[in-house]
Amino acid sequence: MDTNLAQASVNTPDFQLLDETIMASMERLHVPGVAVGVLYGDQQHAAGFGVTNIKHPLPIDSDTLFQIGSITKTFTGTAVMRLVEMGRLDMDAPVCTYLPDLRLADEATAARLTLRHLLTHTAGWQTDYFYNPGSDSDALVKYVAGMKELPQITPVGEVWAYNSPGICLTGRVLEVVTDKTCEAAINELVLAPLDMRLSFFFQKRRLSIGWRLAIILAERRG
């Protein structure tokens, strides 16, 4: 595999060693392209390695867009914690405080469930729920309404199990508390303050601005 670079590197031994390690790992793991950013003290390092696509290769640089998938859960949690700092959310208040119409398969869980359970993946219900509600502004309303069909597998708060529906429910709480879509709330609370102008939620937005993409997959929320 060709691992030619399209880099923006600073000339420090540590960062040069990092670049060499990345290139060696790409070769070993057959990874076509990687972008890396590091903030170390007051030093910033951004570099692109390889290509966006082996069939239609374009050099990757530090501004190339990647689909990050479930890393978005971190942004959702960060938005929640900003609202906690503002006194607008309580991690240990029942979710039904914010969503009084919440219906789950187990009524006791619906009454006890908190944002802490959702963000720590300890809600206890079935995690395989791949219903696609579309991308309109009411998508999370539809998604959460369907969660009443999810079987409760373990008591709330007792067992950790990776749980995407819980993060979608968290996103619905964000919508109700901020009176915005989940995407708009996260943009206002997290992306904009961090000046993350090249981060987007929807594929059509990425395509419309003409930025170089490393991969294009079907759009999913949550």
C-alpha cells in the first residue's frame, strides 16, 4: 500500500516519531488513509496520511472529512454536561422530569431512569434497535416513541451494555430542554464554542460545501 503523505507537520522529534509510527501501522493494518491532530501543551500538530479512497484516491490532509459514527456520543454527553453546569439539567433527576410522556416496556424503569444511566450505558434494555426515523426535525420523537417495544433485559443501573438507544433518548432530552433539534443544540453548546466549523451532522451538508471526504456512507442519526 502506498502511504505517501499529505502533511502539515511541525519539525519536532516527538511529532516526527508519531508520524513514522502512524505510517508503519497503516502499512501493517492496510489502512488507506488517516488524519491525525494532536494538542500537546502549546504545540499543535495536524497531519494527513495516505488517500481518501483506493478507487478514487485523493491525498488526505488535515481538513479531510471523516464519518465519525458513534464518537458523536461524546458530543451528546458534552452537551448534556454543559447544560448541567448551567443548572438546566440534573444528571440524577428522572428522565421523565423532562419527558413526562416517556413510555418504556418496564414502567418502573421509566420512572427511575436518569441521564446518568443513559450516558453510562446502564439503562438495561435491549440494545439492538435500528429503526430509522429519517432525518426530519421530528426524527428523535419517532425514535423514542418506538423504544417502548424494547425488552428490559437487566434492572436499570446494574449492568453496563453499550447502548445507542440510550444516547438517542438523551438527544431527545436535549431537544426538549433547549427547544432546538438535537443537532442544533450540540452545535450551539459544543461545536461552535470549539470552533469546529468542519463538523457536520448530515451527509447532504458535507456534500454541498464541496470538502474532501474520506468516506461516504448512508446517513444515520444517533
